[in-house]
Amino acid sequence: MMWRQHPVVCQEAVELMSDYIDGTLSSKNRRRLEKHLAVCGPCQTYLAQMRLTIAASGSIGPDDIEPTALADLVDVFRHYRGDASHEE
Ligand SMILES: [Zn+2]
């Protein structure tokens, strides 16, 4: 699948999502995230799940995301965690 070729980008996108939902994300990072979301189905799903979780509970945590639908994506994140180089 295409998205497996850019797991670091996906991890960065996920890290930006909570601020994106809060509306505190910088315009630069918001553009990066929206550009990624436009081409990445798994991250769209993740963002939708995160929004639903926040709507239901009023807060968000790493354990609040429903893991079932995201198993493949989470597995990629776990595999690449620590190897991510953050470009600023
Ligand atoms: Zn992605």
C-alpha cells in the first residue's frame, strides 16, 4: 500500500492532529497536515476517530483511540518509532 512508503510522515501527521483539532496548530504545520491528509486514507481515518473520541469524552489520550480499525497504521508507527527525524 502507498502509505507504507511514508510512515514517518504519517507519524508526524498524527502528532500534529491534537493541536489541529484544538485549533492551536501553526499555519505552516496545518498546511503540512492538510496536504498529507488529502492523500492519506489511514490518517483521515485516524483524525476522524480522534474527533469522535473527543466529542464523546471531551478529552483525548493515547489509549482513547479505538485500535481495531487502526491496527496496521499503529503497527507501522511502532516499528518506526525512534527512527523519525523531525524536519523543522
Ligand atoms: Zn498518513
